[in-house]
Amino acid sequence: MIDWISNTFDSLQLWLYESIVQPVVFALGFGNLLEDAFDATGWLLLGLIQVAVIVLGIGILERRWPVEPITDHAAVRTDVIYTLIHRLGLVRLLMFFSIEPLWDGIAAELRMAGLPTWQLDGLWPGVTDIAWVSLLLYLVVFDFVGYWLHRAQHQFNWWWALHSLHHSQRQMTMWSDNRNHLLDDVLLGTALALLARLIGVEPGQFVAITVITQLHESLQHANARISFGRIGEKLLISPRFHRLHHSIGIGHESGGRGTLGGHNFGVLLPLWDLLFRTASFENRFDATGVRDQLPEEGGRDYGTGFWRQQWLGLVRLFGSFRKTA
């Protein structure tokens, strides 16, 4: 079965590459990037599969057990645009032309200096080099780092200025995971790509980690009244657990009113929130958003369309620097 899935995927990737991607690459004059274009075709195909799973799988859960009726359809359509941009590889393409050459140069210099490559899955020969054990090990490491990166997004004023866009969706749905400022995406993606290089993640493993994480994050953001039960909630992040992270005054505030922080920062596992005392398992489904969006709190404008949201994110970012100057 696994071989059939792998062979089918490879055939579809080859067909998509030869039929569409390769002619476009030649037409744009990038014939020297054909190998990279073939790899990008794999990401594109995985993105299309993810979108299909979101629509046909998670969409059923939203219709069956909705938390709230969707009234702001324009906001959801904007989130769909974010999802397509991210899942179909456009952010990764941006990183390929901007950040990747820098990291490739640094990695080459380190190899020339004789710095050895660290393979995390070689810690326990015969055990950690088993495919599924290795994948689980890397998932846990990425989840741990992702937890702390997420906390940093809520801790530093300049990063929150960008990340607050993600929290500004008042009608959170399965499309809301990728509602991020592009600069925020590049920062996070660069950090995780660098981590993959440092601990020796193979390309195939990195693809698997990315797809597993992204699909589960789409489920977490679903407009679905779903909990995993008393035990399951402690093992895997549920839509209920993550909705608390987006709840006004709960997910982005700690201590005093307006103080940066919050609860439930985990990406896949609630374990880190439990260990570092940021977990909240309250059985509630609150309104989502950022406090300063509320009319009584100033009614801050986060934008209603993609480009407006991106511009206002930069305005908030520069404003955060002026406040600390």
C-alpha cells in the first residue's frame, strides 16, 4: 500500500512537472533551475493534496459541529488566499530566492572548515535510525522548538506586531492557520529550515514533518466544537485547546490586561504547555480575536483584505520600534 501511494505520487509529480512546470521554467529563462523546479513541483502537489483534505475532510467537521455561524464570508475568503499562497509553495519560493542562497553559502563554509554534520537520528544506532522512530524524534524536536518560537512571537513587541495579524481573525476557520504576515512566515520558516540543517533532517523527513504539522494545524483552527477527551487533550492539541489560544484576552495576554503572553502555544503536543505552565484546559469556546480590535478598546484596524493586512502589519512593526527607541 505504501509503495503504491509513493509510486502514484511520483507519477503525478512527474506528469505535473513535464506538463506545466517545466515549460513555464523554460519560458521564464530559468533552465538552470530545473532540478529545483522538480522539487518545487513535489511541494506544489502536496499543497494541492492538503487543500483537498481541508475541503473534503476538515470541512465536514466544521459543518457537522460548528462553534459559531459564519457571517463574515469576505474574511474567510481572504484566509483562503493565505492558505493557497502558503500551501502551494509561494512562500517557499520566496525563501528559495532570498534566504536559501545565504544558508547554502554558510553551510558550504562550515563544511570547508571541517565542521562535522550532526545527525540526530544517529544518537542510538539500531533504534533512532529506524524510519518511523527517526520521524517521531524529529517531530518532537521540531515541536519543542516551535513551542518556544511561538512564545517568542507573543513575547517581543516587534514580533507580536506581525503575529497579531494571525490572531485578528474574528471568525476562525480551517483556513485561518496561514493568515500570517509574509515577513512572519519567512522568519519562522527560516528558523525551522536552519534547525533542519543543524540536526540533519533528510529532505523526505522534512517534507513529512511539514505536511503532518500543517494539516494538524488546519484542524486546530477549525470552526468545530471538538475536544479529544480528558486523556486525549493531554496528548494532542485539539480545536478546543487551540481556540483558547485565539480567545480574546486569554490567548495573547498574561498577568495584567494588555500584557503580552498567553496560553496554549504548542504546535502538536500540549506537553510543552504542561511542562512550562502555559496550558489552559478550560472547556469553553470563546470569541476569537485581539482585544484592541473591540470597539470599546479602540477598535484597531487590522485590515479586511490581503494587501491591506500586509501593509498594516508593517505599520505596526515600525510603530513597535518607535515605542522602544
